[in-house]
Amino acid sequence: MPAVRPELADDLLRHLAAAVRSSQLYFAGHPIIERNLDLLAESVGLLHASHHEITIGIVESEIIVCDLPGRLDTYAGLVRRLRDADVERLAIARGVGANELRALVYALASGAGRKSEVSPGDVPAPLASFSHIRIGRIQVETRVTGSPSDLSTIRQLYAEAVSAASAVWESAATERTPDPAAARAMVEGLAEAVSANRTALVALTALHEYDNYTFTHMVNVSILTMAQARSVRIDGSLLREFGLAALMHDIGKVRTPAEILTKPDALTEAEFAVMKRHTVDGAEMLRRTPEMPTLVPIVAFEHHLRLDGTGYPDGIRRPDLNLCTMLCSIADVYDAMRSQRLYQQSFPTDRILAVLKRSDGAQFDRHLVRRFVQLLGIYPPGNLVELETGQIAVVLQTHAPDPHRPRVRVVCDRNGVRLKVPYDVNLWETPPNAGETTAVRRPLDPKVYGLDPLAMM
């Protein structure tokens, strides 16, 4: 999608401000109002030539048009009218007519929906009836500062990504379309972190909270898909499209009844048929979402299809699946199996990878599965493990030739006592019978030991 030219964004804001201001000063139909409305419609048309949807938002000290920021004080009058009407975000879709723009201007000029007149979160009635204009709020996120390779920065980024995923999900559920700008902004940060410190970011995906499962799963699948994509030398804007498609892969589930989505028992045949519709629902929703890359609805539709013709949507067989679909499918299965939920116990990583490897060449591409196993190892970075000696350690780095012998940081002795000075060991370099551990025995639950593995990396 081409970037917005600054002069077009400036013209749009100037003409919107002038139309609102003149509507306050003159009677309806006055030539000055009509002239400003014509200029506004012209500005909207010029921007719609390159953008399916024009977004105007107020974030902290900036007013933003399609991701291009401008200073609030330059458009102080317009910002005041927007805030008086409790409007933080305007989205104007292609097809908007002169009458809708006129109604929008008059509503803003009259102060319709001042905050004192509406309940928090409500959209004022005069601003809620448009067919091509959407009114909303912006969920302001704390800007992440610091290096994207720094672990504390990555922790903050991950937490904010989960929060943003929640907002994207809520937008899809209430407005029947996810917020593409919020999703793109989140993926941009994650993509930068994947490029800067893939190991730490992948380690964060091992942390799951049941209450936030839906949103952590969205973020985790996006991260794991981009990590795989980076390993096959995909970067730049295509990497971000892969991340966005993976983030949105399950968005159709906003239309799945909650009692089916969270049922603790096995689904009946009829319930599973309803569940399977999320692939089609998601693809349709994303296809109609302005400014959403073509790849995104494709992955939503395909991510449960398998190379051997199994999977769903039913009756769909494709000899070849999109590369992003295949990477997303592997990440989706892996993250779902290792997640401990009320109705599902988590599986140890070695069992999950064994399931994937049994299916390679049939359900999954064998080369991509093997690359995924090499990427994560049987014991991924950030895992707390017990060594053969009984010591407790945190995995720092995988070792592809022997996944049972990664690089670890030993944090507790054989009796479980915390070491004052942890030390690192490359298990693959430890000679047999040297009196030191030579391999990992089993993974451990850090909550049982009251440890935070990521803080020890």
C-alpha cells in the first residue's frame, strides 16, 4: 500500500476543519459551507485513489491520517470538535457520498455527542448511522522504548502485543471487521524484535495464561510464523505480511458461539461442524476489510487444510498450499498442543515435535517441520529443565545436531538450592563420564519452583 503524501493528508485535515468551522458560523446551505464541503469531498476522493479506507486518529500529541502523523496544535479547532463529540478515530471507506460527509460535518459542528451527554464507550446517535464512516476509540498503548534486542523491552512489547490482539479481536466482534492499523502496528514491533532477538521473543511464547489464551495464541502464532519465515530468509514487508496473516488466522472464531469455543469436553459432530466454519467466516471478514493484504484471508481460509487432502473446509483439496499457510499451520498446532487450558493439559515439547514429525510429508511439509524442530529444539530457549545430574537449568540456546544437549544456565544444585552465581554450560561439549551432566532429563514447570526462567537468561 503506498504511503500517504503529506500534502494530501494536510489538505484533508484543513478542508475538514474548514467545513466544520464554517458550519458553525453560517446557515445550512451557505455557499461558503458548500465550497468547503466540495473541497473536503475532493480531498477524500484523492486519498481513496490509493487507500480503500482513510483513517483519522488522535493519539497523544499527534493527529494521524493513515499512519502519517501531524501536530495537534496545527489543527487545534478540529481536534477540539472531535473531542467534544467523543471521537478519537474516524474511518472513511470508499463509496462515501456527499450526503454522508455533509452529515458528519454538521454533527461535529453541532457538538453532537458531547462527553457529558453520552455514556463512556458509546457512539453518539448522530454519528452512529453512517454506512461508509465508522466512529471509534483508539486504545492508546505505551510506546516501547529501548532496544528491541533487550529482554525487558521485549517483555513489554509482548505484553502490549497481547493487549493489542485483544483490541483487534474486540473490533472484529463488534464492528465485524478487525482494525488493520492496530494489527499492523503490533506486527511491526514484533517483526523488529524477531529480527533483533528471535531467541528471547520465541522464549516468551512459552508463557501462557488461560484467561488470555485466545490473545496469547494469536501473538504466539504470529511470532512463531515470523521466526520460521526469517529462518528461510524472508524479511522486510513480506515478513510483516506473514506475521499479520498468522495473527489473523483464527479471527473467524469471533463468530463461533462461546459455548462451543470453550467447551471442556469433546465437541459433538454438529458442534465441530460449527467450529469448522471459522475458516470461511474469517476469510470473508478479512477479504472485506479495507487495506488488508490478499495473503491474510488466504491463510485464514487455508490454515486447517493439509497436504494429504485432510483438514477443512470440507471438500477443499489443494496440491500446493501457500508457504505462509504451511508455516502458520505448524505454529498453530505447536502452540495449541503446548498450551495448558482448563479443558486441555499441555504436552511436553518432545511429544509435540514427535507428532509434527510423524505427520511430515503427509499433513505438513517435511522440510519445514525439520527446520521448525531445528529452530526450537526439543527444549526451546527459556524452558526450565532438570539435567541428568539433578541440577536445574534454563535453556539458553538449542543445538541442532543433538537437541537433547543445548546450551544451558545452571541455576540450582542437585538439591534444588539456588546458586549464588549461576554458570553456563554447552552440554554438547561436555565429554561423557566427566562428572558433569551431559544432557537434559526432563522439562520442569517453573511455577512449581517459583522461578522465572526469562529473568535468568
